[in-house]
Amino acid sequence: MSLLAPFFFAGALAVGLPILFHLIRRRPKSEVQFSSLMFLDPTPPRLTRRSRLDHLPLLIIRALALIMLAAAFARPFLRSASETEPQRPPKRTVVVIDTSASMQRSGLWQQAIASASEVIDELQSEDRIAIVAFDRKPTILLGLDQSGRLPIEGRKQTAGSIVSEITPSWFGTDTANALAYAAEIAVADSESQLTIDPLNPDSAQAPSIGETRIVLISDMQSGSAVESLQSLVWPERVRVEVRRVKPVDTTNAAAFVITGTPTGEEGPSQSDSTERNKVRVRVTNASNSTGESFSLDWSSAAPSAAQTETELSVPVQVPPGQTRIITMESPGPGITNLRIAGDVDDFDNVRYISLDPPNEQTIVFVGNQVNSNREPREQLLYYLQRVPLSDASRNVSVREFTPQELASEPFATELVPDKYPLIIVARPLEIDSVSRLKSYLDRGGRVLFVLDDANSGSDLGTTLGSLTGESISVTEAAERDYHMWSRIDFADPIFRPMSDPQFNDFTKVRFWAHRNVEGFDEQWKTVTQFDDGQVAIARRTIGDGELMLATFGWQPSASQLALSTKFIPLVAGWLGNRGDQLDPAGIDLGDALPIPPTPTATITTPNGETSSYSSADDAGVVDRPGIYTLIDGDEVRRIAVNLPESESQTDPIGEEVLEQFGVLTGKPVSEEQAKATERQLRDRELETRQKLWQWMLVTALAMIGIETWWGGRLSRRQT
């Protein structure tokens, strides 16, 4: 017999009280008449111990009643031999190992392998294990079903062999995707083991399965992309045990090349070559770093003996958790990467760049601005030439051409969209020039007609009609104080860069005059309208090119547009982006290549290996940072591939971040604690089913009744 609450059985010690009372002589109750007691000292009767026990059966009844009461409160039950030691149900463990680039830091991978080996060694005969490796996407290496078919020794050996062959990659980290994938494996395995009665499908029963846990082995860096967990409903009974690995030295800095014009700056002018020879670099330092002194320098992928690095290293001080932006000299020919020195781990110390010579492009302006009587600040060309349109891939200039130059045969052969991406027409043209524009549009060029002058507006409409084959008439709009744009299509490529709420306010741009245009067919698309319902900007497709129309001028006498912050992005929208433009800072490893595959294209890796690039699957050879060369016939393009910036965010995050997204975390109880809990639950179930305490309580009450009756009878007999 066992006791569920043995502490209450200590009440059985009260059995000594009846024995004690039986050994104590009571004060006599009878009185004897005697003569005068005045000459005697009063002496009260004394209680003395008896030498023997009287009424032994009554004593036994009283003792048994107390013992039965104590035993009833102790909740006794009978345990059979088969129920003495509960069997632990089998466990399912999904080991999720981080193989991203940040795991290349010193000491991390050795800790990860050791931690995974500990989990494997803890397996028992019926336990099953799955192994998932992940960086930017998860890959299952061993399934639960596969491991369940192996004997325990073979299971441990197979899992250990798989873990020993894993190595860190160069890709980024997506912890949320890996956890969702691991949870799906665990849940799918649970559902596959349901026992379903064909006659009663609703009576599905799960087998006796122990805990299901996911063991996440990772450095838990802040750049591990856990935010997408908020869209996941975490399954019940699946707990995540985080086994964090820690680097030997936490100092980690990274440098990133900033491309493009800084926000809020006007940017360098076309003639400012000094500014174009500068490169801005952003340097970050992890919040848990112990150092803050670093240096930057340009170098080549395979430096020669004469030049192993640039002559000058730029020192930079970045306190932990902060960012600094510095300006460096633009790298010279042959330079392919930017290096940062000063931290222990160099997995992210190199940023590759691809600095091909920029293309020289010219915007053709066909007008009569140079010889006009207008003041320079009232000319369209004046403001066009001051718009910064150059970037790292192209130098864009604006030049005025006469209609005769446009129609000339030598220039016509050079008039290709790659060299002249935009033609702006602000004056009427002869038929020869119109045919040149038509040929230019068919080859993918972009042409903008600007109706900025009331005098030449009608003739420009005729030129536009001869280009499109329409009968277009142009008239002056009704005079009023000012006009404003009332409808703008921000989904159009011209205005899409300004669709953000902080940029899409055009209420401060007013127009003093504009032209009304009639005769458009259905191929024209209205991009912008004035508040009087007339077209402001429209466009249509001709051949492979784009024909655009602006019914206003941007000079101060016509509008406030040229002096507003909207003019620069508007001109950039008219110019358009090059479809084959490559960012010198490159792409992140894992992103799609910016150049589509062709049957004749090849890829050359940084190691010099060349392979075909005839389909998107062939891009799998891009598996590490470096400079990749794409060759297709005579065209050679170099693409810089870099480590994702998030992988340099090595600041650690806590398990509470996972809990905020609903993930159950925490280490499971030990084997001994689990057995003790299981045994206690089984004992409680046995005691509840047997209910021996009720019979003991009834017995105790019966004995108390017998003791009361018997004691009363003896008391009456003595009196």
C-alpha cells in the first residue's frame, strides 16, 4: 500500500493519547461520611499512575479509530507491480542548425556542432529526431520518419554523421522561415500518427507521444529576420529550446558603399568632377563590440606584387552601437573591393564593387533658346542643364540641337537610345526631322514635346500630329490667376518615385498659363490633369519607344515648377531608368541576378570557373560574395555580389523576442523530473479510482460509535 499524502499519516501518533489516559488514575468520584475534620489538614486527592492497563479492548478500539482517521487523510491506494515505474513516451526532436554567414565567426561553429551532438546523445530507444539546416531558406537533412526506422545506435550514428558534414554558408539568416518549417514538420508528423476508426472518423486518437520540441542552435543575431513570425499561428505542444552559441570576441564592424545622391542634397553638377571622384561609405559597429577604432582601404581581388593595397588607409572611430558616414577617394582602375580592418572576425569585412566606366549620354534639346530674346532664367534649357541626372553608371549632359542637326545624315546614324536617351522638342520641326524622330521612337527612344509658348503652340501641335498621324489642335487656356494639378497618376512610371506621402504634395506648384490640346485618340494616356480638366502631361507608345507631351513650361514666367523640389524627380521620370543599369554596390547574395539568362550566356565565378547561364537555375553557382562576370557574345557585364547587410547585424537578441510573436520557448524538464511528475499523476489516478479513504473513514466512524457506547456503559457500571 502507498500513500498519496503521507504527511497526514503523522496523525497516527495520536494513538498514544488513549494509552496515556488509561495509565493515569482518575480522581475518585464517591464520598464517605466522616466525623469532624477540623483537626485535620486538607489534602486533595492525587493522580497516580496505574501499574496495568484497564479495559484493553476499549483501548484498542480507540487506537484503531485514530489510525483509520490518519490513514484516510493520507489518501492510501494499492499499486500493482506493473505500475511501479511508468514508461516515458517517445520524444520527437527537430534540431534546427543555423548555417548562415555569421556562424563563421570564431568559435561559433564548434559550439554548434557540440550542442547538436549533445542532443543526439540524449536520444533513447523510441525517440525520433529530424535535422534541419537553414540560412536564407531551410533544408531538411534527416526526417522524423527516416530516423524512426533506424535502430537507436544507427539513429545516433546517422544523425551525428549528418551534423559533422554541415558547414556554414555565405547566405543571410531567416530564422522565422526556419522555425515555421520545423513546426510544420512536427505538426505533420503528429497528424500522420492519428488512429482513425473507419466507421467513426471523428474518433481520431493520437498515440502516446511525449513532448515535441524544436532545438534552435544559432547565434541569435538581430539581423536574423524574426519579424515574419507575427503572421504565424504557433502550434500548441511544440516548444522551442534555444541553444545560443557565443563568439570569442563580440567586436564586429562593417562598411557599406552608398550609391546615389544623398537625400536632401542637390548633388554635383555636370562639371563638378571633384565631387564625382568621392565615394561615401557607411561604417557600422555592433552594440556589444569592445573596440571602436577601424580603418578602411580599397584593394583588388588579386593584388599584384607592386600594389597590394591603396597607399592610404582611412582611419575611422565608431563607438559601439553607432554609425558613421565618411567620404573616401573613388577607387581607381582594377579596384574591386572595400576592406575594413580592426575587428577579429573577417566574414563581413569585404564589400565588393563593380566600377565599370560610366556611359556618356546626352539629352537632345531641340529649341531656339540660345538665340532667343528671353533672359537665361526664362529659358527651358537653363533649368534642364542644372538638373543632376548623372550616377555611377552614366554621365548625363544636356545639349541644344538645331532642327537641321537633327535631320542631318551623320547625326541620324548616331541617334540611338543608348547614347541619346531623351529628345525634348520645344519648337516646330520639318518633315525630315519628324521622320528621324519616328525612327528613333521605333528603336526604343523617348521623346518629350513641350508646349511652353502660346505663339508656337499651334505649330508644335501640327508637328506632333504628323508624328502620330492625328489631327491635333492647340489653343491657349482661359486666363485666371493660376492653375494647379488636380489629378496625378502616381502609378505611372513618371510619378512613381514621388508616390510616397512625403513627396506627393503638388499643391504649392502653380502654373500661370498652359495650352489646351484636342484631337487625341485612345492610345494616349493622361498622366496629369489641370484643375480645369485639361491635359497637363500625357504619353503614348510608338514602336518600342515612348512619346510624351507637356502642355506647360517650367520657367518662372510660366510656372513655379522649375524652382520647386518636384522638378528634378520629374525630369528624371521623363528620362527614365536604364533597364540594364547595374548598381556598382552590387546585389545581395541570394537575390535574383539583374541580367536575364540567354541560351548563349555564361557566368564566370570569382574562382575563375565558367558555366552556362541559359536558365534561372544556372544562377545557383552564385553561392559566395565576389565579382561575377556575365558574358553573352560581345557583351561583358560584371556584377558585384555581397553579403546581405543584415548579416552584419550581430547584436544578440533574447528569447523574449520569439515569445512576443507567440512562440513557446523554454528548456523542457529533466528526465528525473518528468518521471516524478508522471509517477505522481499515475498515483493520483489510482487513488481516485480505488477510493480506499472512504472505507477507512467509515470504519473509523464505526469504531468511534462502538467506543462511545462501550465507554458509556463502563462509566455507568462504575457509578
